[in-house]
Amino acid sequence: MASIRKRARKDGTPYWSVLWRKDGRQTSISVDSERDAEHIRAWLDLTGRLPDSPAPEDATQTVSQVIEEHIAQLSGVEDRTITGYRALARNHIAPHLGHIPINALTRAHVAQWVRTLGQGASERTKRPLRPKTIRNAHALLSAALSTAHTAGLIPKNPAEGLRLPARDTKSSVLLPRDEFELVLDQFTDLAWRRFFLVLAQTGMRWGEAAALTVADVNRRAGTVSVTKGVKRIDGAHNIVGTPKTQRSNRVISIPPSLMTELLPLLVRPGSAQLFAGLTGTAYSSRPAHHAWTKAVKASGVPTVATMKDLRSSHASWLLEDGVNPKVVQERLGHDRISTTMEIYAHVNRGADAAAAALLDGLGKSQTSGATSALSGDSLAT
């Protein structure tokens, strides 16, 4: 990546040198203003060559400044979302586009930036970013540019309508029920057994189960209410707050066997956490991930599923048994039925293969008869 150094002439006047490597050799160019140097550096980082034209003289704001102003103006957004936006801007936008004057930013800049992230020039990881992360970073940039356009800072949004990498296609691993039973048998600690039964039999997210209190369990109705979840706060311990989305607020029916498993935990005050001993005051998910991974390895099951995969596995078990996808959507708190249907499509592929297997051999007897007849004709001849 290019760098900038401020220097001084013999008469004391300042100038700025932009340094970069070309064909393995150190190369530099000097300009009289820091703004021009930033413009050249940004262009070099994006394209590997010098810009065809200088930065516009009337530029007053940079891309980074516009993004920060856009984020500061957002309302009705949770603190953790704001933190996430700023991390996206800091790690994936600012190093490449941040110093470009807002009215000098072109569609070519944005397109090259998207390609750069996809090829492995992430400032944070130095590896290609996942399509989802690229799409999120682009969405933030485009929203900020739309705000700038509305304010009259630019004539149009150069990021709008840009073709982006396809969405991630990796699907969840669906753990068969009999294999889950084998994994569950590895837990000699009843606390972990109960915790993973809750995940498997309700489809809750880890953070939702970790935040459950005694008052959330209705013994008479046989339900569990999801009204909160563990949230990650930048620079601090995780805390309990509102669920991930509005639709995540839900009431889930649980089977009598699970209620029986939970009964020893329900003798405490209503505000007591069900699984306080497993999550601790920091609400860390690491012990749960470790416990689950250890049990999967010890069980020897062929399906290597993560703790997160229990949520999709729960949905697949219900869909396999013919439960209406809309019911499964409500149970998991999916915002869109399409999310549930993606699991349904995966389950359906297995059902389709089974259906094909049922028809295996159809017409075989007729084929054998025809073969015998042909053989007889040949002998007769």
C-alpha cells in the first residue's frame, strides 16, 4: 500500500511525497498539498497506478467523513449496530476509499474496491472477505452516499446498483436425530445436557437460551418465552438485552420431557438465570462451544455439526415430520419465511432421493423378459 510523508524544502515550505512500490522498486511522487497526496494514495491503493486527474479543488469532505456523519445521524438503531457500522467503515472502507474527496469518488473507485476486498486486500484479515461482509460494507457505503446525495454534496450515488458478489451458499449442517442422541449421551454433567436439550428442542439461538430466567418458563402452559438475548458490546462484557430482531420475541411450546428436565432449575426465584453456572457473568459462549465440540468428537458420529447447527437441525426435524414451514418460522423467530424454506429445500432433497430409491428396479422384470426373448430369437436364428 502507498504511504505519505510530509517534507520541507530548503526555504521551509512544506510538500508531501507519496511512496509506493512499482515492479519491486520504491517509487515516489511529490505534490504541494496534503489533499492531493491523499487523493493519489487512495487511487494507487485501488488501481496500482497514478490518477489521470488531480483531486477537485472544491472538495470539502472525504468518504470517511461522510460515512461518519451518516452513522451519527442514524436514529432508532442499537449501540451494537452502530459499533458494527463503525468497525465496517474502519476495517474495510477507510483504508481504500476513506481519503478520497466525496465529489471525486467514481463508480470505478467503488467497483475496484469491491474487487479488491474479494481478492484478499482486507485491512483486518489480509484474506478475501466473505460475500456477506462485502455486501454489508457496500450497503453502508451506499447508504452514506445516498445521504450525501440528498444533502446535495454529490449529483448521484456512484455505489448504487453495483453488481456484488453472490450471497454465501454454505448451508448449515443438519444433524440427524439419532446422532444427536449419541452426542447427548456424552454429557455426564446434567447442566450441559439440559442446556443442549433446550437448544435442540426449541431451536433457540445460544444467546437466547443463555439469557433465560426461571420466570420465562411457564410450567402450566408448557412454554418458554423468548424476550431477551445476549448481546456483544464492543470493549466490554456481553450483556443481556433485547432479542436479535423484533420477530425473535416469541413463545415456544416445549415437550413434557424437556419440562421434566428443567424442573430442578425452576425452584429458584423468577429472576434467576437458568444456566448462570454455564455462562458466567461475562456471558461467554466459549465454554458451550468447547463442551459441544468435545462431545461431538467423543461420540464418533459422522456428521460434524457445530452448536449453531442445532438451530437448523431442530427446524429440519420438524420439517421432516411434516410440520408446516410457517409454524417452524414462528418457532425459530425467522424474519423471513425464505430463511425457513432454505432449510426445507435441503430436507426436501433428501426426501426426493428417498423417493427415487423407492422406484429403483421399476420395469426390471420387463427388461429381463425382453432380454430373454431377444436371446431366444438369436438362438432360433
